[in-house]
Amino acid sequence: MTEKLFAIPATLKDIPTHYCPGCHHGIIHRLVAEAIQELGVQDKAIGVAPVGCSVLCYDYFNIDMQEAAHGRAPAVATGIKRVHPEAVVFTYQGDGDLASIGCAEIVHAAARSEKITTIFVNNAIYGMTGGQMAPTSLVGQVTTTSPYGRKEDSCGKPIQMSEMLSTLHGPKFIARVAVNNPANMAKAKAAIKKAFEINVKGEGFALVEVLSTCPTNWGMSPVEAVSWLEKNMLPYFPLGIFKSEEVAK
Amino acid sequence: MAEKILMKGNEAIGEAAVVAGCRHYFGYPITPQSELIEYMAKRLPQVDGVFLQAESEVSAINMVYGAAGAGARVMTSSSSPGFSLKQEGISYIAGAELPCVLVNVQRGGPGLGSIQPGQADYFQATKGGGHGDYHNIVIAPNSVQELVDMTILSFDLADQYRNPVVLLADGAIGQMMEPVEFREVTAKNIEKPWASTGLHGRSETNVINSLFLKPDECEKHNKHLQEKYAVIEKNEVRYESIHVEDADLVLVAYGITSRIVFSAMEKARKEGMKVGLIRPISLWPFPYKPIEDASAHAKAFLTVEMSAGQMVEDVRLAVGRTKPVYFYGRTGGMIPNSAEIYDQIVTIMQAKGGK
Amino acid sequence: MTHEIVMAGFGGQGVLLVGQLLAYAGMLEEKQVSWMPSYGPEMRGGTANCSVIISEEPIGAPIIAEPTAVVAMNLPSMDKFAPSIKTGGVLIINSSLISTEPNRKDLVIYKVPANEIANEIGNSKVANMVILGAVIAATDAVTVDGAIKAFQKKFASKPKMFTVNEQAIRRGMECVINAGK
């Protein structure tokens, strides 16, 4: 008698993704899919895909999806949620999408405490367009549009979105997690699940920022990329829960 | 027959939307359409609808995208500068084939322009506005009653063709009050099996999308859109024709300008001049055929707009090179008066040897 | 007969409301009507005017080039609109605020001390209703009963206002009739 210990969740389609080797999007997709699956809300989940590397996530989630214009996912999600208040609506966005062009949309969705979940994947670079500087690129980080390294005096320091959004009254839960090792993956899964639980209960806005590698555009092997993330991103983008009812208490 | 009430154009659009079954509105304040957003803020909660003031026009149009993709009858409204901001979203909406009604209460441009009435967004509304090959259905009412009737029609057309419909008004028609009646409406309930509503037992996911990474697939989608546009061009041309049969001079004007032109035409007719009027009601699809037909007997055409000359290009396309097409326009928020237009008529008629 | 009436004053004098009530009354009397405001960034104290057309025929342009009647609630309004009135047309002046003589001799001119009359009635806010009465008496565009009915419909939730406003309308009419209409 055999027992199946590992399977693709029904919330993910069994098809190959286009992601590069070592990219964390695949892991993060899975954690999101698992959370939705475990909460039993696949039937009423509606996702919003961004513009960026994860633009095609509408092909991967076995869930009704809408593809939004660059940065506008929180506005699109707002429109959906206001039509189907019972639906579990979420956005999946990258750093260029959420922290640059879509800053207004995410701030106001958070301020309204729109009853949606946002998964914010921060890999400190624009992936799909070929490795340009992101609002979250680190000072000194070399990208195709900061070929001499990001300069603080002309570009400022990277935006810490979780910290910034935590200053608003609206959000019910904001956490930053990473998927660089199994322990952090477990924490990431717990945070994502928590964010969706808040969604299912209709409590308000929840966001999980997930730090991710981009080996291709960072110009590294997957293993090097993980250690670059640990050495450079973790100190500036500390992991933790920035806002939750527990923290408030 | 329903009781007549005196209503501002902007508010009449709002009530007509409610009558048409619109329960979702997302907008951002701008003169001269603010009465509409204010009306929706007050009215929609009374019918268990959703009103949301967005953080920008950009967000408002994307909320419309989300709501339309989720299957709702949804509307947004703005005026020229704000409508420019919506163009990105409108292109996506056209690409993803989402039904919605978008109101532009036009004012003088370009840039911040003026807040007085204008018609200089004709190109933007009818020729694209955003990127890519697409068409909005564009409807241009010329009275408050027609605003009501055409708003209701717009929702039906949007659903029928899965296409954005632009209700192109202007500051004058939005601000003026006229008696209106809300006739009994049987709201068409069109099934939207394509909407993203959550699977609810469905096996295939519904994805609202305008991205086709493979160019052959994108071309196939474009062909599909063009086929749809051809059907709309065939079925949805709307116009009004007055005294055109025997006219030596055919006037062409839409929206509020058509009424001023009508007054000038009446005066000219009283003076014995054979002048007629073709009023496009649908600006896209444009009534090329009736204008072309009129060119068989008319000696000349005069297009009047509150612009530097935009619709006149379509009139010239319809007429061809056989007959002269004259243009008279005011810009920047200036409204032409009927005396100015009458003078234009007299000048042209004298040059053509007619009285 | 097509009445093309322009009402002008400074913001807050209630000229837009007077225009609306005229249009409303015309509608109740089954005439064709339109009301068109000027609009701008000024909310209070700036200039305000509206164009009201009341006609037996369908209305073409809702914008008035040559008014058949003008109401000037203050001097800038008289200076702006009096020159455009049709020959033989009506000019109603709020003589409480305008002491300058109009320079047109081809008009029927009524001077109505609207603010004084309103104060006599005991409510300074109803000066615009005094003017409404004057317009009705001077132009016969609508009936006084129609105007009162329009007022009562528009302010159905404020019946306490009816008496004083009706009084103001009738005083405005008397002012025109006594002037020899």
C-alpha cells in the first residue's frame, strides 16, 4: 500500500512554468496555491496577475484570474472584490509593479483596508525587462540602468514597502518573509496562510512581502544568488511581522 | 408615461445608469462632470450599489476593468484631462473585451485647457486614444433626455459586444437642465459566462487578459476584434437627418453644437436657403453612408465643432473630393452661437450661387 | 413666443435658483424649457448667470445670443448683458444695488428694489424671489401659479418656506404692474 506524500495542489495547474532556474517565483506560487487549497477556497478565489516576470501566473494558478496593467493590480482587485464581496481576491505583484509604478494603488488599497491579499515579491530588480534598477534595488547594486551601482545621492535608498505600509491604519497584517531555506519557507507559508485567513474572514487588507532571488539578472548561479540575498537583502529588508492584531496587542 | 422632471445632464446620466442596472461606479472628481460622481455617491448606496472614489483616474479605470471582468455593469466618468489618464486602462479593457460605460464630459484643451465646454476629444474617443488597434463605441447625445436614453443603450451595447462604450458629452450638456422622463426599461440581462467569478465548480479557469505573447496568437486576437468591429459598423450606426433631401448645403454637427447649428439652419430655411443637417449620434461607428449619399445632390458641406477640426476629417472621408467640405469651429471652451453659424451658411450659399 | 431670459448677478444672490424655478414652472405648464448655467471656479461672490429658454417649440441652441429679457442683480451684470438684449426686450434691474441708468432707450426697463422689498417682508434672503415675481409679471413666460407650484415641488421638504417666498414673488409682480405694465 502506497501513500502519496507529495502532489501538486489542485490550485496549481500541472504545467511547466517559464521561470528561470533558481528563481523563487515557483516556490512562492506553490505556497500561495497551498494556502488557498488548505483553506478550501479555490472555488471562490480570484487572482490578479501583475506585469513583470509573474505576468503569466494566470496560466499557472488553477483559479479564475485577471491580468492587470502594470502596477494597477490593487485597483483591479478592488473592482473585483466590490462586485463579489464573498470572493477571496488576491494580487500577486513584483517590486517594480507594486513599489514603483503602482505605489499609489497599493497605498490606497491598504489605506482603505480593501479586503484583499497582496503577495509582494521583492527581488530588488526588474526581471522581465532585463535587469533594470528597481525601487528596491540596494545602494551600490549594479543593474542595466545603474551600471555604476545605485547611487544614494541621485536615486535615494530603496523603499521598504512593508515598513511604509505598516504606518497606515488600514492593513490588518503585513509581514516580510523569505524562501531562502526550509525554515524560512515554513515561516513564509505560515504568513501567506495567515494573510489568506484574514481575507477569508473578511477582516481587511493583508500583505506578505517575499524576498526572492533573480539569478539571471543578478548574474549569479542560483546558489550564489541565495547567499547574495542573505548577505545583502536581509540586513536592509529585515524579516518579520510588521503589523498584525497580535503585534497590536 | 413617467412624470417629467427637470434634471442636470450630469445627474441624468447617473440616474440613467442606475435605471440600466449599473450598481458599480468608480471615479475621481473633475470639473465639469463632478455632479455625476456626486450623484453616484448619493444614489448608489440607496440601491445597494457600490460607489468608490478612487485615488486617481488611473485607478478608477482599473477598478472598472476589475469589476467589468467580474461580470458587473460598471461605469466611470471624467472630463478631458482625466479622461486622458484613463486611456491606458481603456486600451486594456478593449483588448480584454470588457463591457463598461465611460463618460467623458469634455472641456477645452489641450493640457489643463479650460473648464468650459469642448469637443476636442473626438480623435481620442473615436480613433483609439490608447495604444493598439481598437475601437470604442462612441455615442454623442445632444439633449438631457438623449443622455438618459443613450446611457441606457450604452450599457446594452457594451454587454452585447463586450466592448467599452464612450458616452461623449461636453460641459454644456452636462451642466444644462432640461425636462426628462425615465421610461420603463427592461434591462437586458446578458449572461457573462466568461467573467472571472471564482470557479464555483467550473473546470476551466476564466482569465481576463489582453496579453498574447506569441505574435501569431496576438494577430488572431486582433483579427477577432476587427471582425467584431465590422459587425458593430454594420449594425450600430446612428444619426439624425433633418431637411437633407433637398439641401444644397448639408451641415454636420454632433452633441450640443448640433443644436446651435439646428437653430442656424432653421433661420436659413426661413430665409429660403436649402440647408439640411446630419447629426451623427454614433461617432464610432461614424455615419459615412448618409453623408456620402447626401453628397450626390448637395453642393457643399459645413462641419461645425467646438474644436479646431476633428470630425470634419471623417466628413471629408465620407464626401470624398466631389464636393467642398467647409469647417467652422471654436476652441478652448468657447461655444459658437447660431448667428456666427448663420453667417457661415450665408457666405457659403452666396458663393454657391444659391439663395 | 420663445422667451430667452438671462439672469445674472454675483454668486450667492440666487440667480441660478430663480432660473431653475422659471424652467421648472415652464415644464409644469407643458412648455419646452432649458436651463444653462455659467460655471466656474468661483463658488461664492463671483459672477453667476444662467440662460433660461421657455418656448412652445422644441429648443435648438440652449445658449442665448440675443436675450428677450435680462435680469441684472448687480451693475457688472447689467454692463455685461444689457447690450445684447433684443430691441423691444425687457431689462429688469435690481435697483437696490444698481443706481446707474441703463443707456438703452429701446427696451422696456423695470427697476425693482429687490433687497429693500425683501427686507420689508422680513427676510433678506428672498430678494431673488422678488425678482422672480418681477420676471413673471414683465414677460408672462410662465404663470405665477406655475412658479409657486414649482417652488413648492422643489422645496417640498421645507414647507415653512412657502409663505414668505410666495409673498416675495407677489411683491415682485406688484412692483412691475405698478410701474405701468
